Amino acid sequence: MIKAGVFGASGYTGFETIKILTRHPSVELVFATSESAAGQSLSSLYPVPLDIPLTAAADAALEQVDVVFCCLPHGASMDAVRQARQAGVRVVDLSADFRLANAAVYEQWYSTPHQAPELLDEAVYGLTEIFRADIRRASLVANPGCYPTSVLLALYPLLKADLLDPDAPIIADSKSGVSGAGRKPSLKTHFVEVNENLSPYSIGQSHRHVAEMAQTINRLGGSGERLIFSPHLTPISRGMLSTIYVTLRAARPAEAVYQLYAETYTGEPLVWLLPPDHLAAMAHTQNTNLCALSVTAVNARQFILCASIDNLGKGAAGQAVQNFNVMFGLDETAGLV
């Protein structure tokens, strides 16, 4: 059995990660930490029959585990990751702390200096379907954000084939469930504010995931500076739908574009390319680790891509376990729904 620990077990992503790990056939959960609930059990925080004791991070038994999942907020993950790596433990980090390759860029977007820049070169971006070969060898995987996962998986076939017009904008309009904002309450996630409402936030290139998406688009040969991203908060608990508008370099039959997606994702167990006459919806992927994609032609050069994921599944904990499976040479779908 592979022995694992979880930092930040009391948040939504930490809780989701633990749910997956406890049903994983190859994992033994050794510790789970929570600074706010140390001394309690997980069943005292969530209505589940999981009497897993919660400890302070300082008491985490790193010497007893092979891997840790860091489910801490950005800024809080760096110290835990450093300690784990110094102990020779492999890490899947679900925060944003190791997604950006440049410490100065991180400080620009997250308004705090990076406290572990020496680990940035070691970090592998964990978009499994695209960077699987690197993940197999990784000691530190930076799990992608939920929005970037949906947008980048939708764009990847076109980027890989260099079909996007470098002078045209890539417009990504995304909707997320409220759990994407985390468990800590705030006014914008208050029931009365969210219920029967649909609200944009952090638009105008101000959302922190813009940097992550642009970096990866550039890495794949596209023009990340052309990305226009508009996230929205929806009155649902979990789920995500991104609608992406793109322009091709040259006219191409809709059937050829669809075939490109089919060829790119053939054999991918967790990417679901819908038939040409179907559109991806949140319901396709809620409570799963799937990404459902649809491709629709507006004309021979303009296309609309729809990508559906569960923001806590493929957008967080599910993809983290998928990356863990790749890192340890396991069946990639082990433990995942």
C-alpha cells in the first residue's frame, strides 16, 4: 500500500481528496491535518462516517508517508511542500503556489513573495492528459486550477495542431459552482447573494487563473496574451462549464475539426468527447472526474467549444488523485468515479 497524508483536510478539496483516497485500492491514509479543527475527527465537520482524526500540520508524520496532498490555500502551501520535499516525500499540491514557473509572476498575481522559489523548477504542471510523461517522473506536481483545466483541455487539440489564428482573441466564458470559492464563508458566497442569481467576478483580465492559462497556452505554441477570460458564480454547489470562442487560421470543415478532437482524446479514459450534435452541460460531469467536451462550428473558421468538469473532481481532488496514480504507476482511474 502507498501511504499518504493530506494537509488541509477540513476544506472542500481536502475533504473530497480524502473521500477518494479512502476508497482507493492502493492507498493507506496515514494523517490528515486541519489547523482549525485539530483534535477533532472528520466526521465532526462533515456528515460522513469517516472517523479520521485531524491533527495540526506540525504533528504530521512525514516520515511515515510516501506522498502528501496539499489542499491548502495559496500562500499557505509553500512551507508544507518544502518540508515534505526535504523529507523526500512526493507531493501533489492543489494550491496555486507552484503552477507559475516564475516567482516574479507569482508575486504579481498573488500579491505576496514566493517563499520556496527553489522548488519551482522541480514542479510539473499536472494537466494529466497533456503532461503525463512529465508527471510520471515528478516529485512535485502542481495540480491545475479548475478553470484552467476546463479551458485548456478544450483548447489543446487546436493548440497542438497549430490551428488557432494567433491574432484573434480566445474568449473563455466560464461558470462555476459555489464550492469553487472554498469553504470559508464570505458575503459573495452567502446563500441570499448566490441563490437565484448569476454573477460575473474578476473579469477584465484580473482573475488569477489568467496567468496560469496564458502560461500554458504559450507553452503549447499559442498566444496566451490573446486570452479573454470571464468567470461567473452560479447558484449550484459543484460543477463547471466553460464556453470558449476561437478562430482558426484558415477555413476547415467542421467534420475535420471534430475528427481532430476524436484523434487527440482517443484512449483517454477521463475525457468524454460528445457526439457532434450534443452540447456539454454541467450534468455530464458532476460528481465525476470526467471532462466532457463538445465542438460546434459557427462557420468554417469560428468554433465554439464547451467543456464541462466537476470543479471539485477534475478541477481539484479528482485530478490530484489522477496525477498521483500516474506518478506511482497505477491504473490512472484507480479510486475515481
